[in-house]
Amino acid sequence: MRPLALSVAALLATIPPVHAQGGGAPSTPQREAARLDGEGKTAEARVIFQRLIEEASDPAAKANAQRAMAMSYAFDGDCTNAVKYEEMAIAYWATREQAEPQNAFFQEGELANEVARVCIDAGDFATAERWYRKGSELGLKEPEPRTHAKSLWDFRLAHALGRLAARRGDKPEAARQVAVARKLLDADSALARQQARFFPYLTGYVALYTGDLKTAEAELSRAVAMPGNENDSFMTCLLAMTYDKQGRALKATAQYQKAYDLATGHNPPAAFVRPFVRRKLAL
């Protein structure tokens, strides 16, 4: 972890409530902290996020800041602390179950899946699986009239379990989960319209982590070319990793740089891509 470049008091003094950067759009402390995370200055970012948590104007704002703090830890590959803060945000949504049950259970499932994604990328597969299963469980608690179909949560879980099996080196189980995901898409046209673009990401990911680099290249190339995926930094990084493993250094470097440039968010894909590519390319 980087040491703080400034004392806490000095750092906070440099971050007014709203300021402009380079004549562009106004920035907020949360955007400034997200920028610091993207640059690898995570300790400095967390000083700001902690202040936002402590000074939140209401429970919703506090939960939002806690979720952002979880993502800050994700940039360090810190599954344990990401879980700690994501659980706080989930606890807020649990208080909203009576008032807005459709949205509350969906948000709980989303946050659980989000931290599971952080943990699989950090290499903590047991924690990732626990939270992916928890996300599905929470999402499926949404009462009628449902705004998110059961098939969506089933597809997400199969997708996650397929990736986890691949990371664990269990090729038969990965193939089984890929087949489950395919069957769900084939049986539900509405789900397919929404989620089909994530299927070659799954098959490419499984191929990459089970050593089938030819299939990985084909599937991940197809994934990044699909509408809606063109700016996905994680899929782009997976393709770069495939080229890297094939020994195609020039293509890998170009693709890594593209992934890095696309990773502008404050989310699990950026939290993996930015530090990973920074190490690869010594940025």
C-alpha cells in the first residue's frame, strides 16, 4: 500500500466540496477519490471516502460512500475489506425491503455479486463463490410482480460458477456450467436479448483459464466485438492476456494499453484492469 503523500488534514484541505479540473466538468470529492484509485493512490482515496461516510447527509448517501470504499479496496485486490464495506451497503438496502421490495432485493443481489467479482479477481475463490450464491439468493427474494426474472439470476450464477470452476482448474464443471448458461439463454428470448453478449465472455474466460488459447482468442475476440461490449475493459484485458500467453507480445501490449485506457470507471473491471496492466506495462 502506498504511504499517504500528505497528512490527512493537509489532503482534505486540498479537496473542496466541488471544484473544476482543467476547465472540464465539475468534480466532487467522490470523483476525485475515484480518480486517485485509478492512479493507484488508494490510501489517499480512502481518506476522502472515509470523510464521505462520516459526513453523509442520510443513510442512502452513507451506503453509496460505503460501496465506493469497497471498490477502493478492490483496486488493491483486498477482498476482505471490500466485503466489509459492501456488507454495510447491503445492510442499508435491507432497511428498504418493506418500502421498495422490488428494488431493495435487486440492489442487495447486485452488491453481493459485485463483491463476489472483486474476490474472484483477487483469487479468493471460496469467498467469491459464497457471495455469488448469496447474490442469487437475495435477488430471488424479490416478490411479485418481479422486475427481474428468475432466469437472470440463474444465468448470472451459472456464469459465475463456470468462471470459478475454470479458475480452480475443474474443466468438466466449467463445461457443465457453460451448458447451463447456454440452455437458459436458449429457453428465454428476453434473457437472451439482454445477456447473450456475455456468453462469449464466459466461454472465452473458461478457455483462457483451462489452457485452450485458440478458443479463448476466438471467443474473446467475438465478445469484444459485440454491441455493448466495445468499451469493456475487462474483456479487452482478457484478450490481451490471451495474446500474452500465446507469446504475441506486440498485440498483447497494444491490447493491454487499450484495456487500461478503457478502465475509467470505479467498478470491479477497472479495479482489476488498472493495477494489473500497470504492473504488466510498468506504467
